[in-house]
Amino acid sequence: MTLAEQQRVARTKLNYPPGTRIELIQMGDDPRPVAPGTRGEVSCVDDMGSIHMHWDNGRTLALIPGEDSFRKLTPEEIAQEQAAQEQQVEAMECQTM
């Protein structure tokens, strides 16, 4: 691996630490791609720079920077997700009473 490739991988690991929330815009050439708009969480970045994901739909397909289009969720979007999850839990608790 060249120095430039090592630096690219190091930047990817720095920019996408485990737990980072991501939304997929479009997956490149995968024969069974994750659907656009799917959100998930970074599990790790490997030594080739692939971003391994735990998608909210249960899939675990990795992202390839440069081939796949994706974006980090903003802190506001993450807060909205958390609030929606809390509402769902409260609604389920009310139904079981």
C-alpha cells in the first residue's frame, strides 16, 4: 500500500469512528445494494478503508468511499432519531398496560 493510500485510510478511520451515524445516498456496483435512504451505524473501518456498517434494516454491507455515496447524519438528525425511538418505546409501554 502506498503512503497516499495509507493516509486515505487513516483519514477515513478518523472521520468515521465506530458509532458514527450514516445515511446511504446510493450504492455503487453491488449486485444486492442497500436501498438509498437507509441509515446505519459504523462498526469499523478496515485497513483497506472500507466502512463496515450495521444498517438499521439488519444488513451489514460495507461502504466503499469513492464508489458509494453517503453522508454523516447531523447532530440534529441524530437527536430526532433518538426522540422518535423514545416515543416508540413509550407508545409500546402504554399498549402493554
